[in-house]
Amino acid sequence: MQRKIRMGMVGGGRGAFIGAVHRMAAQLDGRIELVCGAFSSTPEKSVASGRDLLLPADRCYASYPEMFRAERERPAGDRMDFVCIVTPNKTHYPVAKMALEYGFNVMCDKPLTFDLKEALALRKLVHKTGLLFGLTHNYTGYPMVKEARALVRSGRLGAIRKIVVEYPQGWLAGALEKSGQKQAGWRTDPAQAGSSCCMGDIGTHAENLAEYITGLEIEELCADLTTFIKGRKLEDDGNVLLHYKGGARGILYASQISIDDENGLRIRIYGDRGGLEWRQEEPNTLILKWPDQHRQLVRTNAKAGLLSAASKAASRLPAGHPEGFIEAFANLYRNYALALEAQLDGKKPTPEALDFPSVDDGVRGMAFIASLLKSSQSRQKWMKAVAWK
Amino acid sequence: MQRKIRMGMVGGGRGAFIGAVHRMAAQLDGRIELVCGAFSSTPEKSVASGRDLLLPADRCYASYPEMFRAERERPAGDRMDFVCIVTPNKTHYPVAKMALEYGFNVMCDKPLTFDLKEALALRKLVHKTGLLFGLTHNYTGYPMVKEARALVRSGRLGAIRKIVVEYPQGWLAGALEKSGQKQAGWRTDPAQAGSSCCMGDIGTHAENLAEYITGLEIEELCADLTTFIKGRKLEDDGNVLLHYKGGARGILYASQISIDDENGLRIRIYGDRGGLEWRQEEPNTLILKWPDQHRQLVRTNAKAGLLSAASKAASRLPAGHPEGFIEAFANLYRNYALALEAQLDGKKPTPEALDFPSVDDGVRGMAFIASLLKSSQSRQKWMKAVAWK
Amino acid sequence: MQRKIRMGMVGGGRGAFIGAVHRMAAQLDGRIELVCGAFSSTPEKSVASGRDLLLPADRCYASYPEMFRAERERPAGDRMDFVCIVTPNKTHYPVAKMALEYGFNVMCDKPLTFDLKEALALRKLVHKTGLLFGLTHNYTGYPMVKEARALVRSGRLGAIRKIVVEYPQGWLAGALEKSGQKQAGWRTDPAQAGSSCCMGDIGTHAENLAEYITGLEIEELCADLTTFIKGRKLEDDGNVLLHYKGGARGILYASQISIDDENGLRIRIYGDRGGLEWRQEEPNTLILKWPDQHRQLVRTNAKAGLLSAASKAASRLPAGHPEGFIEAFANLYRNYALALEAQLDGKKPTPEALDFPSVDDGVRGMAFIASLLKSSQSRQKWMKAVAWK
Amino acid sequence: MQRKIRMGMVGGGRGAFIGAVHRMAAQLDGRIELVCGAFSSTPEKSVASGRDLLLPADRCYASYPEMFRAERERPAGDRMDFVCIVTPNKTHYPVAKMALEYGFNVMCDKPLTFDLKEALALRKLVHKTGLLFGLTHNYTGYPMVKEARALVRSGRLGAIRKIVVEYPQGWLAGALEKSGQKQAGWRTDPAQAGSSCCMGDIGTHAENLAEYITGLEIEELCADLTTFIKGRKLEDDGNVLLHYKGGARGILYASQISIDDENGLRIRIYGDRGGLEWRQEEPNTLILKWPDQHRQLVRTNAKAGLLSAASKAASRLPAGHPEGFIEAFANLYRNYALALEAQLDGKKPTPEALDFPSVDDGVRGMAFIASLLKSSQSRQKWMKAVAWK
């Protein structure tokens, strides 16, 4: 392609955190440019947000239906190539559905949809349209996560026995939603967030990370979800025991009441020949554990001869220059852009380009939430995982 | 007292790790001296071990019954004051029973006994004799654990909501018991270790640590114990969900197949006003977490004005001079010695002196193991904790 | 401004690391766009690099003189607003000089020039033209560096007594320049890099960081520069004792032969009331040290009420989402863009917008190198710092 | 030997920190017992301290001359074998001299003496008497320091190029000596401490550590000593550049005004094939750095097959059971006791037993202090190290 990929955005107006992240991530590598948007459900705010972003007035749309209609009318060499959806959970499905129906490729924030039923319907539509669909389970974009994946998949850790993945946060340890804080408001509101707060928001990241690295699937689980804040309608903490297919055991926990924990996603994986450990808050180090060698610290982009192609491709800087959250997020967009370029050029994307979370990952996440809720409400110890394939 | 307390030892002969630890810990502060022992079930080895330790020949006994008989015959100002029991689990009960019957105070390695039934019988005997009984759940001896306890008990963290306690090790990740390694041999042998390997050995330490700091009791639990090594008869890994009385939730896990994890006991506790975190492998730092203050690092014996009396009393060196495992272990002995001095002098021990694990802690540990096994074999999600009081 | 600031670039073509960093950093916040460039001294490579970057053909220039001439001819509402210079050291001066003479504002990679004489001449020209000049001493862009500066400047640490700043790297521990590696080649070549390798490249970052945080100026110094690799013409390691005006003492060291150290810039500052510590490789934590409070960990964008306005403004994400090297670099560009917008709108930039390294910082850096070389060659212990004001 | 080695003590009475450390360290392994002492220069306090320690009344001496005389009179099978000297610096020499003259072996706290002249005289006397003399430069007792030494001496790091050793403390950041704190009082008093405070107390530890690991000797140095507290008569901070024989460069710094730094001894050593790093406050980890392998963490007593005999012999516990300051200190005593046993049995001590600091290390330390003071007062950049051999 001799031009940048053109992105439109739904959601992410003034004051929204995740919209800005998507814009920075998408444009970091100079292959994608934001060309239009419907940034808010309030038409005036939507347009004003677009102007803040220095977009031309005629591409600051008052609503997403208006945007899809107007962009479809623009000449092929000018209209947006894909839309990025960063609205609250409940609108993911209707926005994505309309985008696909208007022929636009989609990059969607997670969770995929409001519930599993919508997720299955959306997947059907994606498959039917043949359009490119990405989901921003962004933590899999870190170079050292890709290194971990390459290591496990290569068999160097042997057969996986145990996975411990945790995601503690503390920001909902008080009744923040009562203070008018917007994000706390919708995340704890079943009408907007769906049937889960903590597990839907961050527990699914933990599940996705474990699956991305190991390829293992949950067979059955035992969940203990808790709401600690009085009057809150969704859970703010959850502890889960896992049985993976093939015999591995797991613990997954997520929490939003773990005071002063910021964004503590951490994973430990043990095989019968070695183990590894990674922490999101210090993402450029991967710890390797061996029975008869000294513990090793693998570092982003250090000692190229020892690293997988995947982790090297996911890094932009020499070792010692910290690459963070935005860069990891950008790696999803980079691959999505590469795949989309190929598709727009009528070619088949490479396997490397397809290394970004798909609609299938989104369906699996929604099924995971459904499994957790079923288990948490049951007196039965082990609950078979809800099917997602 | 104008003399040292006199200790005898059962077990801990040549090649035993834990016996040497007890000797170093007991004698570190110069208030206790080893005067005699029956160090092995093999008479020759027992005597030779005593000679290695430079004990007089007439107090290197061939067996513990011989020792109890002979020591009782010695004059009051000369005979041993208490016996330290460091044999494999299955003999704790008979040795302790005989010691008590012969009128000797006892310090016993954990777990208390082979099973809960023995534990209950032993407790009855302790109460009946009025002798002083200590149990070496040694991790509660660290100064920063005592600081954590003081903090939680003072209410500064508010009502406790969540406890995450873990204890991963890797030393049994292979079939070490088949290589003839002695400790692996008896720990994985139900006839010697009892009904549990991993949870009995280290899971009980984790449970004890959580209880020591918070005072919370387990109401019900859900356990998933696994044996990863083919042919091994006892579990080498266990994951447990916990419901504490009063509403706190917990995760406890212990593992002996977590390759290259050494002795990774770690605890995180979250209340509604603050949280804390402590790791055994870096024991002189306690992390405090607050909603609206910077994270704090409390350090052993640093800034006396900010520390509890309990943590200061448990430390021997200025801040920055690492105090380790032996020093923590020695704190149990120091308190035990203070309490025993008082008792021998006909006085009531102070509450501070009684800060060492008691026979009750041992019974609770055995009940915990029983609860885990019941739960692990059940299809019911939540199992009421086996009573121990 | 209702449009993006337009940037041209000199240098940074195919294979150059730092050019890509500047492009990502400049464009991260969506206020600057790259519109043209002369990316290489080889005309064909220059143009091809521009095409790689998806620039229009007529703005991929064969050389920087051509670019300056052509851009000046473009209408005011279309021509580039400033030029970013990312060539090897020796051409900084001629490129910047011509840019200024053609009326373009400048953002220049460090060191400012080839030698102090050029630096002084360039400063004169900047002052004469009144154009906006920035220098990318990028490490001062980190939020926690700004927090450190705010803390020191507020007096909370008291009078500064001691500064220890170090910058070990290992990449030149072997004779990498003999392998044809391009960057090693020019950095160790006096004709291209100037009179210093290690101190010019990274020692000046260390000096700049210390000055940025504390505001202290070096009064006299004692330097020990060493070349460890046989045949290398410039130093690859340097240790320096510092006397600051006002009585503070310092140690500064930089090294390129410290095997496996990546980019280990670290600073410790001690006042008479407190101290602080910061490491570039874990940039989102600032350690605070007090005589009578627990050690504190300040974290990027955590607990807004406790942070300075400067550090909050320099951060884009909630706490726990690591912000790295590119984000810190982008903070220089963001402020530069804000200042340039004001200037282009005929307004005076705010003090906050002027928080980026200036031509004065560049002159001071060149004077620092000159001081080091004088000291290193002298038998006199203390060498007065070369004047730069 | 079929008995314990008998130790007497001079100094270390009530309230003294280091005396208690020596007693714990000496007796940790059950090969040494404290049998007598003259614990204070105040006779009543001396005797009372002995009683506190549960010593028999007739061996609680009022003064050290009385102790030496009385112990010499006791039968050979009963008198003390060696004396441990833990008095303030200024009395090391007279006490050690008298002990040697009375035929007693000596273990002496560091620094060896009040000044270099005394040190040389003492060495002569040690050689003349043939008695065993040890010095407690205790940091060399850590297992990972011994591992570092074995690694460097084996050549695995190649030729050593650079050493950075630092020892920051903060306890004298205020005028503590004015508050009546005893240790601050004598350490800052030239009449008691000698010509140096900070460098004599802790700078010599840093020098000793570097020499112990690398075997390198200082050829010339450049020192900058500072007194930050008004009215204090000795320096409380010092920064030093080092040239080692053979071409290695070094930085050594020690400080007692680095607020909230506890006991921050840290060393980094770089050769032309690899590097290492060790911190006293986390002593059970040794970091290894390689140009083309992942960074490695060596851990005390982990993976026996990879460790040197020296580090294994210096450790008492399985990996993961922290060994701290007292255990490291005890390693000096253990080796001293082994060597003394051999000597008392008329045998030649093994090289392994002689791995404890000797009178030569003490002389070298005193010469180092003399070199620092000469350099600090000079305007000459490089000062040849004062001879000590």
C-alpha cells in the first residue's frame, strides 16, 4: 500500500481514557491515520471532540449511523478503511453490526459484546461478511508475552502443569460509582456493563493471556465471585480454580478491591521441564525458571540471537529503553494494519500479521464470563466450561 | 533464672537439616543450651551424632525412652528442662506423649502429629500435665510478620476482605523420592508423612501465617489437590478457595512442583482501609498499601518510633543487617525460653513470652489438613472446616 | 491552532533507530505531523526513506538544503513549521544553522554540536533569529523525573548534599565498530562524534538529568576517562567527582563497557531532610527516603492529590499502565508543540510549555564535555567547570 | 578436637550492638563457647554484663588485664583459647598486644587499630608469636560473596576492567552525636575513632570486599572526603576514584549522610567477558551478566552442581531460607575455629579454614585510610597507595 490505512472511531470523546489509547496506539507506527469519528452519543460533544482532534469539520459526525452512511458515500480512495469501537460494552454489538453491514472492517475494544448470545451472532456476521475483525485484548501485545508464548509453544517448558494468573486492582475498593466517576458508574451498572464487572473487565484479560501463551483450554472451573461494596450490583472480586484440558491446573483471580494495586496482571506458568513468570507492570522482563540452571531474566530486545522472531518484531527500541502499555497496544494495531493492507490489496495476510485477537477470542471471553456466573451460583464444585467453538 | 535453660533433642542426627536449624535457633541468644539427645532411631548413629555435637558421652543416648528415663533420674539442677522433637511426622505423637508423661516440657516440629485424632489426644495430655508445649510454625517468628499482625490487629487496615497466601516450591517437580533422597522419601510416603505431602508440609505454614496475622478463622473451603508425579501417593500441589468467618475471602495455594521456586511463601492481605504484602524470601521488608498515601516499605528495626513493640523485640540487629530464617526461628525459642523460665520460677509467663505457636495451633493445622482432604474428595463445592476448638 | 504542527526531518532514514523514535514521539499526541524530510545524505536513500514513510513524492527531498529551499517556497499555510535534526553529531551545527537562516524552528537531537565553539555560535544565532529551538535530552521527559524535580525544587528534601548519577551500558564492551555496525562506527570516530564517545553520548544525559532535577551547577570536577578497547580512539568509560556550587558533592559515571547493562541511567539525590532515587529502566517508580517516615514509592499518575502538576501533565495513562521511553520523549515534543503553537499564534508560550531542553542546555552539555577532557588530561585534582552562560 | 573452643571477650557489654553479634556468630555452629569476659571499661558494668550472659561469677572480670592474668593461670584444659576484641578502635591495639603477649589467640573487630603505625607493630607481634589472628571484615562471609570470588578468580569474567563499590548509610545525617547516642559519639570523635569516621567505619569494608573478590590491589587513588555536619570533626562522606594495578578502574564511595539508606553495601564488577553484581541487603542473590546469554540469578545454596565449594560450605540452609548478617559473620568464626582447632592439635590449618580476614587485611585497611587522607588533603590528582606489604 502506498498510503496510510484510514481509521474512523466510535466513542472515545472528551474525557474518555481508552479512546485516546486507541488513537495513540493505532497511529504510533505511521501506518494508520484517524480520519473521522462519532466520538459521543451526544451529537454536540461528538462533533466537538472531533474538532479537538483537529479533524476536518465534515468528518466530525454527530452519530455513528451518520458516520457509516456518510463514509460509505465517499470515494473508495478516501473513505475510512475500518472503524475502531471504544464505547461502553452494551453498544459494542449494535455498532459493530452496523459497521459490518455497511462494509467496514472493525477493531473493537473488549469485551466483545454485552452477552454471549450477541457474541455468537456477531461472529456469524463477521464470518458472513469476510471483513477483518480485531479485538483489543491488548496485554498479548507485549514483546515478553510473545516470547513466553514462543517458549511454551516450542516445548522448552515441557508439558504444562500449572498456571497461576492474577489481576488485582484497587480502584473500586470504595463506592466510587456514588461519587459520579463516569467509568465506575457504567462498569458497575448491569444495564451498561452486562452481567459482570470485575471478571468481565479484567478477569477476561487474565484468561486471554493464559490461553494466548499456552494454548490451553479450560475444561471445567470453580468460581467464587464476591461483591464487597454494599449496594453494588456486580461482583468486584473473583477467585477461580481451573482444570485445563490435558490435566493442567490453574488459579485465576481478579480483583478491584485490592487497595493500591494498580494494574497487577501477573502470570506464572510451570511445565515439567521449566517455568516462567511475567508481570505487566514491569513488562520488559520475563523470568525463566529451570531445574538445573540459574534463573534467567529475558529482556525485551536484548541479545537478539536468543529471542523469538515474534518478540523481536513486537519491539521498537534497543534493550533498556522501556516499552510500555501504548507500545504493546500498538502491536495489535500494527498487525491488524498489516493484515488489512494485505486484504485491501487482495492478498492473504501472513500468519504473523494475523497475530492479534480475533472475534473467536471475544466469543471465548464471553463464554468464560458465562461459565463463571454459572459456577458462582452453583453448589456443584466443578462446572464444565460453556462451549464457544 | 541465673542459668541457661537445658534442652534435649529427639531426632536431628547426622544429615538432618531441620535438627541443625533447631539447635542454632535454640542457642542463638545464649539462654538455652543443648545438654543431651537421642538423635536417631539407630542407636549407634544416635550416639555418634551426639559426639559430633561435642556432648558428654553419658548424655548421648541410644534412644528417646532411654533419654527420658535417664534424664528424669538426674538431679533437678542438672536434668534437661525441655525436649525438642524433630523426628518425622509419624513419631511426633509417641515421643511427645512419653516426654509429657515423664514430666518434660516440649518444643515440637510441625505438623503436630500424624493425624487429627492424635493431635486431639496430645492436646488433652498437654492440658492435663500443665507442661509448656511449643510448636515451630517458624514463619511467624519474622519481625515483619509480627509487624503485619500488629497492624492488622490495630485496625489500621480496616475490616479484612481478602487474603491471598501462596507457598510454591519446586523441589519435588521430579520423582526425587526414587533417587533415594531421604527427605523426599518420607515426605511422599503416607506411612511416614500421614495423609498429605504438600499441604501438610507447607500448606499448613501458609494457613498458620494467615491466621497469625489476621486472627481470622476458616469457615468453609474448596480444595483442589493434585499429584503430578506418576506413582507418587500423596499430593504435590494444592489450590484452595477459602471463606473466612466474618466474610473475608481467600486463596491459599501450595506447590512442590513449581520448578525453581525455592521457598516462596508470600501473603497479601486487603482490608477496606489498606493492604499489606510480605514475602519470606525477602523477609525484612513489609509493603503497606493505602488508598490515598504513597506505598510504604516498612523495614525490620528501622525507624523505631513507627514500629510495634512486637516487631522490635523480634529483631536483633540495626536496620539493613539482614535477619533471616534462623533468627526468625530463634524468636520462637526465645519466647518459649522466657515463658519456661517464668514457669520454672513459679511465675506466670507474660503475654509477650507466650507469643509462640501452641498445641492449639497444631490441632488447627491437623484439622485444616483433614478439611482439605474431605473437600478434595467431594463433589460439593463448599466444605465446612473441621472443628478444632 | 486549528491544525497540526508540521514537522520536517533531516536524517533518520532507513535503519536509523533514533529517527523512528523522534517520529513516534513527535506524532504520539496528534498535534504534530511529519510532512517532509531529507532522511539521508545519500539522495536516493533519502527519497526512498520518505516513500517508506508514505510521504508525498514532492516532499521526499534529496538533501536538506533542497528541503529548506523548497519548503520556504511553499505557501505559509502549507510549509513545514519546524525541522527535526537527527543526523550524526558533526552535522548538527550546519543543518541547524541553515534551518534557522531559512526561518525554520528547530528540534535537535543531542549533543547540540560537534564542539563548544559551534555550540556558542549556534546559541547566538538562535537568539538573533528568535526562533524556537529544542534539544532532546529526553530523559527529563519522564513523569517521575518531573516529580523528582518538583520535590527538590519545593525544598522538601532540604539543602542538597549529594548526587550520585550513573549511566552504565555494555554495548561497546567489544570492538563492535570493527564489525561494521554503523552506530558503533560513527560514535567511536572522532571525525564524526567529536572529542568524546561515552561521555558525549550518555554522560551528558546524566549531567543534564542531575541539573534538571536539582538546578545545581557544577563548580569544579575531577574526571578519569578510560578507553578499554585497544585501538579505539575515544573513551568508552568515565568516572567523575563533582563539586557543585553551594557545597553539594557528586559522583557521575558513564560506561559503555559494563557488560549486559542496558541503559542503566540512575540517580540518587540526598538533601539534609530527605532523599530520592530513580532508575530509567523502571521509570514509573520514584523512591522517596525520609529520616523518620517509611520509605515511599511514588508511582506515575497514582494518587493525583499527592503529585505535582508537572508529573501529572506528563502522563497519559492511569497508574499501573507502564509509560516508557517513547512517551517520555513525546513529552518534550508535546511541550515544544505547545510553545510553537503559541509562538505561531503570536502569543507568549506558558512556562509549562517551555519545559523542554533549550539551546542553553545544549551549550552546557558541550561545556561539560570540554571540562571533562581538560580534567582528564590534567594532573591537577580539581578543574573549574568551563563557563557556558 | 573433642571439645568446644573457648572464647573470652573484651568489650561488648550491656547496650553494645556488635558484642552481641560476635557472641551469636561465634556460637552459632556449636564449636565455640563463651567462657569469660571483660565487657566494659567500668568494672561494675563489666561484671554485671558477664552475669547477664549467665557466665560463672569467677570469669566475669573487672578488666582485660585481670582477665588475661587470671585466664593464664587456669589449667590448659580450661582456660580460654582465644579472645574476641570488640572495643572502640583506639583500644584494639593495646588489648590485642597484651593478649598476644599473654599467649592468647585473637579475633579482632575492624578496623585493626587506631592508626597505621600501630597496625604495623601489631602485625610484627602476630608474626613473632605465631598465634592465630583474625579480623572481622564480616561481609566477606556471605555465601554469594564467596561465589563471586570463585567466579572472578576462575577467570569466567575475563580480565577485570571496572569495579564500582558503594556503601551508603544515613544514620549520621543529623548531629546524632549531640543527642548522647553512644556509638555516634565515639565514631565521630578523633580521639576514639582515629583519623576517619565514615571511611574507617564502612569505606574499609567496601575496599576489603572488592579486594576479596577480585584480588586486585589499588595502585593510586583520588579521594574527596567531606564533613557535612557542622562541628563534626571527622568526615561523614567520601567519594574515591581508583586505579588498580593492571589497569582496572574503580569508584568507591561511602556515606553516612545518605538519609534512609540502611546498610547499602553494593558491588558491581565488570570484566571483558562478563560482570556481576551483589547487594548486602539482599545477600542471597548474585547477579551475573554476560554479553550473549540471559542475565542469571545465582542463589545461595541453589543448584549445587553450579556452585563453588566455597559458597556451598558457607551456607547452612536449603535455598530459599534466607541466610543473613549473623550467618555471614559466623562463617568467619567457623573458619577461624577450624584453623584454631588444627593449630591447637598441632596441625596445619587447611586453606579453606584460613578463609577469614587476617592481620594483613587489617594493615591494608589502615593503609587505605592513610591513602585516602593523604589524597583528600592534596591538590595532586593521583596519590600512590600507601604501602602495606
